[in-house]
Amino acid sequence: MLAFVINPRNGVPRSVMTEHRNSTLAFAAYSLFYGAAHAAIDNAAHIGGLLGGFLIGLVLAHPLDHAHRGSSGGRQSFVAAGVGLLALATLSYPLLHPSDAGRRDQAFQSALMVFPAEEHRAVQAMQSAQTLAAGKTGGGAFGFAQIMKFNAYPQWNAMYNEIAAPKLASDHPLAKRQSLLLRYIDGRRRFCQLIARAVSENDEMIAKQAKAADQDASVAVAELNQLNARSRH
């Protein structure tokens, strides 16, 4: 639209063209301002869409007068296809050849995608251990310690290693989220390990350490939720 209304050869009366141009520019400016004001919005997508749409529109825009509409259609389509292929190749290169920072970012994003399902399974293992400890299905304290040590703990430990593997830079937008997530997971895995020992050895001191680890994990979750809430506003 913008490419069409700024083209003086489009055959549109100047008054109409000026009105559409101003409204289009105002809408584009508002979108960019809104994206800049909200951390959860990637303004790069807005800018890329604006530039891409402008270039394609500039190539494909047809004048309104009949004398010129049919003469350049084939050539414009050919040029537009070439511009589109060139843009696609240019934009695809960083995806196919990411930098070290890009690879770390992709690895962390991938780890975040599978984390909810992995966390759910680990929490279920802890709940099944608590069910045994409550004596609802038999097994008692020994079964509780076994599940915590050999089922729940390995799952939390594997999640920690997956989230920690991508070494994000300290100024990365997701660095704080990674740090809090690791603190949460570490608290959960230490709890599983320590509470299993406390029950097996009947050690009250280790049980207190397990409780402290669990509380630290809860604090990390609260801070992570606050961070997520701020990023959405």
C-alpha cells in the first residue's frame, strides 16, 4: 500500500494519494512504537514486514490508467519473483549458517520448548513417591526414597543439563530467565537427592537441607513468574 501511494505515476489524484500515504505512515509508525514499548514483541518482524512489503509493493504496483496497466505486467512479475527469491536467499543464510551465539540461542529455545513436558513427568514421579510415603499403595519410606533417588532426581538433573548447556551471554535477553530456571531446577533436583538420603539415613539435618532446597526452588519460580509477567506488559 505504501509503495503504491508514494508512486507519483500511479494515476491516483494527489489529494487522495496524500490522505492514504499519511494514514499508512501513521499506522506503520504506531506499530513500530507499540513494538518498541513492549518487550514481548519482536520489532524486527515489524520492520522486516514493512521493508519486505514495501519492496514487493513497489515492484508489483500497477498504475490506474489503462494505457500503462497492461504494458509492464509481465516484466513486473518477473522482477518481483527475482526480488522475492533474492530476499529469501538472503534471509535464509543466517538460519542455515548461524553464528555461535545464534546456535546457543536456538539450543536454548529448543530446550524451553520441551521443558514443560519434561517438568510434568518429573513432578509426577515426585507425586508418586509422596503417594508411597503416605502409605496409599504400599512401599513406605523405602519406596519413596527409591523413586526420589532413581526416578525423579535423574529427570531433574537431565533438565538442568539441557537448560545449562547453551551458554547465553550475560546481556542476552533470555539470560535472566535461564538463570532463574536453572535455580528452580537445581532446587528441585537437590531436594530429591537430599530427601532420599534423609529418609534412608533417618537424618533430620539432611531433611532440613532438603526443605531449604525446595524453598529456594519455590522462590525462583516466583521470581520467574514475575519476570514473565513484566515481559508481557
